Amino acid sequence: MIFEKYKGRSILITGGLGFIGSNLAHRLSKIEDVDISIIDSLAEGQGGNLYNIESIKDRVKLNVADMSDSWVINHLVGGMDYIFNLAGSVSHIDSMKMPHNDLHFNCEAHLSLLEACRMFNPGAKIVFTSTRQVYGKPAYLPLDEHHRIQPTDINGINKHAAEMYHLLYERAYSLRTVVLRLTNTYGERQQLNHNRQGFISWFVRQAMEGETIELFGDGRQRRDLNYVDDVVDALLLAGLSEEAEGEIFNLGHPQHVSLAEIANELIALTGRGTVLGVPFPPERQLTDVGNCYCSSKKIEQLLGWQPKTDLKDGLKRTIEFYQQNREHYWSANENTVSESYTALSQIA
Ligand SMILES: NC(=O)c1ccc[n+]([C@@H]2O[C@H](COP(=O)([O-])OP(=O)(O)OC[C@H]3O[C@@H](n4cnc5c(N)ncnc54)[C@H](O)[C@@H]3O)[C@@H](O)[C@H]2O)c1
């Protein structure tokens, strides 16, 4: 198996207590002798949750700290072979309400990481997760990497700036960076406390609760969704590929489904919930991109990545996970941090 190449390597996951980062940590923990470190600030309103790594906590060195703290990040990058840079704020709506916060999470923190690598570990491979939201309203579909960039929100602008930082450091300082533009991702370990990080986790919760899933507009907007395991595959492939360095890749899915179809699938799978079409709230209308899905041709050709998970199977697995772990995702997170988790104590 190709991912055995990570054996014996040191890996830092930024944002590793969050949804995608913790799934990556779980996958890496299955490979023998991988040294896994996480930095996560457990930022309020984001998806960080200590329970996400509860079953692998003996395999992970956890540093609860903000990546923008140069003193911390300068120490942490030393000796890392790979850095999966997943820290960030995902919420488009929050970015419009609190643009300075988004600038901090999605730009400033990444400059600190890149500066740390430039000074203390220029040989590390860095995989950065961006978003297809950078394209804005599609001029054509499916979106490919040449589509014009015209974000509809602050989050998209800041994520694009961070992409450019990563690629600039590749050109200017020969850092080994690669950018993946993710589409909506779903699966285990995603926060279900609010609906500001995208619709899918909120639909899952509402269906499981037997509530009414509200579809803005007519619910006919078509999207592609990736199951988190497939995204983890893409991250790991990008990490291993020298050809990928300096490149941007879309991660799309060939199934293009409407929001109404997704809601109805969840209702069928849970046996609960209903749907109701409602007018778009003005602040949501502003950032909505309508039909939106990506072509994965480039990553398929260069890295051999294709999503393997059919939407229905992925949703089924997601629901099963939350049925078994409901109490850890249904209310405020259990993020009481013990002293031993602080970055300073680990470094000292
Ligand atoms: N989930 C999706 O559908 C999706 C779609 C497109 C792109 N992405 C990108 O993937 C990445 C991971 O997303 P996710 O869904 O796992 O989000 P998440 O909110 O679950 O996880 C992000 C984590 O980053 C941490 N974090 C934020 N700023 C930090 C900082 N300065 N220092 C340390 N930790 C910090 C948060 O505490 C959180 O635990 C993000 O960069 C996001 O933009 C996600």
C-alpha cells in the first residue's frame, strides 16, 4: 500500500482536532511508527473537539495553541517531514460578519507557519486545504482549475490569499507546497452544533432529530460532496507526490445532487425528518453560488485520485457514527484541556 511510505515519518497536522484533520490523524495512526503531532487552538465556533482523537490520544502529541504564535510554531515545525495544513475557519457566513477573525484564521496564521518553515524547516512537504468557494458563482461547470477566481465572500478571498502564500513560498523559497481545493466534505467527526459551517452536517442532525430541514430557495442547487475518507486519500497522495509541488488541484465528485435530493436521502436513511422550502435569508443569498461542482480531472491524471465513496454509502456511515457517538457532538464540545496538552509544556 502506497501510504506505507509514511512509515517512520514525522507529521504535523494543523487544525488536527477538527473534522478533516482528526480523520487524517486516525488514518495515519494505523500506519506503523508514524510520529503524529497536532496543533489546534480549539478556536470558538470551529470544529475542534477533543473527542475527535480520544481513541488515538496515545498515538498523538497534541499542542493546544494558535498557529499564528510564532514562538510555538517555530518550535513545532522542526524535524517534521510532512505538514498537513488544515487549520482555518470554514464558515462563509461568519467571515462576512467577522471579517477580521477570518483574516486571522485563514491568512495570518498561515504566514506564521510558512515563515516558520522557511526559517527552520524548508525541506518539509506542506499540503494546504483550500476551498472551491474561491471560484464564486460558476461561469461554467464543472469548475476546473482555470476557472476565474471571484469569491462571493471574505472567506473565499482569504483562502485564496493563503493559497497564493503557499505557492509564492514554493517559487520564492523552494518550499514544497501543494494546494487542494475541497468541495463540501461530510462524514464522521464533523461538528453538529450549528449550521454556519455548511449545510450537510446540519441536515444530518436535523434528519436524526426528526426535524424540518429547511431548503433555501427551491433546494434545486446541485452540488458535489466528498466523503471524508476520500479527502484523506487525496491529502496523503498529494503529500507523497513531488510532481504535485507548486500545483493546485480541485477535489470534486462525479455525482451532482440537489440539496433537496440530499435532504430526502437523509430522511430515507434515518426514517425521520421532513423538508420545507423557505425563502433565502438575505445574508445567505449574498454568498450562495447556485449550482456548483468541480472537475477532478487534473488530480486524477497526475495523482490517480478518484473519490471512491457513493453518496448514499457515505451518508449511511456518517449517520451510524453519530448514532453511536451522539453525546459528543450534540452539545457544546468537551474541550477541557489538561495542562499536558499545552504547546509550551511540550516544548519546554
Ligand atoms: N469541511 C469542508 O466541507 C471543507 C470544504 C472546503 C475546504 N475545507 C478546508 O479544510 C480545512 C479543514 O476543515 P474542517 O472542516 O476540518 O474544519 P474544522 O473547523 O472542523 O477544523 C479546523 C480546525 O482548525 C483549528 N484552527 C483554526 N485556526 C487555527 C489556528 N490559528 N491555530 C490552530 N488551530 C486553528 C480549529 O480549532 C479547528 O479545530 C479548512 O482549512 C477548510 O477551509 C473544508
